[in-house]
Amino acid sequence: MYISLVRMPADGLRFEHRYATGELDTSNHEFELVEPPNVTGRIDRTGIEMRVRGEIKTSFTAMCDRCLIDVPFSLVIPIDLLYAPEDPGAGRSGETEIHDRDLDISIYDHDQIDLDALVLEQIELSLPSRLLCSEDCRGLCPECGVLLNEEECGCKKPVDPRWQALADLADQVKLNKPNESPDEPDN
Ligand SMILES: [Zn+2]
Ligand SMILES: [Zn+2]
């Protein structure tokens, strides 16, 4: 879905789009849509740039980092983005450079904004960097691969990741003080 900027009203363009199932191609992304997104917003002209504000509502699933099971998410993602024309010189006399062309500015082409790309990118950016089905997810057994949330296995018990840092520290202390006897009192 593209939003045409050809007939931009002076006071901004409002848009709303409810995606149909299968309309968005998520094959290159790390999430699976459960409910196709609903996008609402407005586009305003700010100089030669377009400012897109609004929100995306959607539900999707993504994989838990520990147990690799799909975790459902419902999200409302606020958007506030700047779009610059691909050729900033077009239709403008004088200077043609966009001031400090920073990375937050997306590009639009042929007087239209690619809403699909916008939505997919915003969902991708909203994925938490560390994704867990629950804080105490026990993950998979590193030895036999069983799902430890659901069954026990006979393998050596893996260290709870929350205690791993402490265990590492204890190892370091042992290594640093190899000759100290704990029974000897201080003088
Ligand atoms: Zn998990
Ligand atoms: Zn095991």
C-alpha cells in the first residue's frame, strides 16, 4: 500500500489502513503477524520533508531467546517519522542540500510513501532486544534439548542464568586467592 502525496491538502493528509491477512510480506522478518496491523495517522508537509505521525496497532509472535517458542505480542506503536524526497533538488531553486541528512530521515520516491515498508520496519524496531516468554523461562537443556519449562531431564542441571554472573565471580575469587586458607584468622 502506497500513500500518494500528489494531492496533499494544505492542512495535512489523514490516512487509515487496516491490512488484510497476507497483505504484508513478513518473510524477511523475525516475527509472524497474528492480527494484520491497523495504521492510522496524518502526513504534514514541513518544508521539503514530510512528517508522518500516527500509530500502528498489531499482534504478532516472535521467538523466545531461551526456549525458542513463539511468544505472542500485542503492540501499539507510536510513529513520528520524517521523509525526504529522493531528489531534494527537484522543484526547488537555490540550495538543494538537506541540512544534516541524518539517519532518522526516510526517503520517499515518486510522490508516494511506502506504508508497507514503514509498518514492517516499525514492528521490527519494536521487538525487544532480549525476548523471553517469561522472566523465569528455563530454556532448552543444552545437553539433550528438552524444553525445561515442561519436563525434567537427567542431564547435569544448568546454572540458572540469573546466578551465572555470581558463579563467574566466585570462580574468579577462587582463582585470585589460591593459597588463602579460610580457617586462618586475621591478626
Ligand atoms: Zn521461553
Ligand atoms: Zn537434558
